[in-house]
Amino acid sequence: MLLSTGKMGDANLLEIRDGLLFYSYAVRGVEYTASQDVSSLTSFVPDGVASLGSICVKYDPRNPANSIVLAEEWSGLRPWRA
């Protein structure tokens, strides 16, 4: 559902640990901190993703706490560039 109807926004990747992505983002002045289990999606993680930094998030505009950073058809992860 989030892939087709979710709003896209900027987020910060806080940590990658044990197959989990920890990230934070703000919607209408409210700060959210979330995690997503991506252990089954590791093949979709782009090469060179920095452990911290700017990413994209898709969230439900009716329930902004419901969000994703990675799916089989979409990735909000940005490869790290020097």
C-alpha cells in the first residue's frame, strides 16, 4: 500500500544493525523514529550505502508513523559518494 499511495519525504538513516534499518523523519513538524526489518531484502540494498546519512522514506499520509525505506520495487537508500 505504501508503494502506491505513500508520500515520499526526506529521512536520516541512523543505523544499520542485524538486518534492521533505523531512521528518523519529520511530517508536519512531528519527528518520527522508526525501524524496518530488511533482512529478507539485503539483495536490494545498493552497494556503498553509508551507515548514516540522507535517505528517502515513504509514509502513509493518514498515519505518518507507518513508513518504509526499502521494498522489492523501491529503495529510498542512496549510494554513498565521496
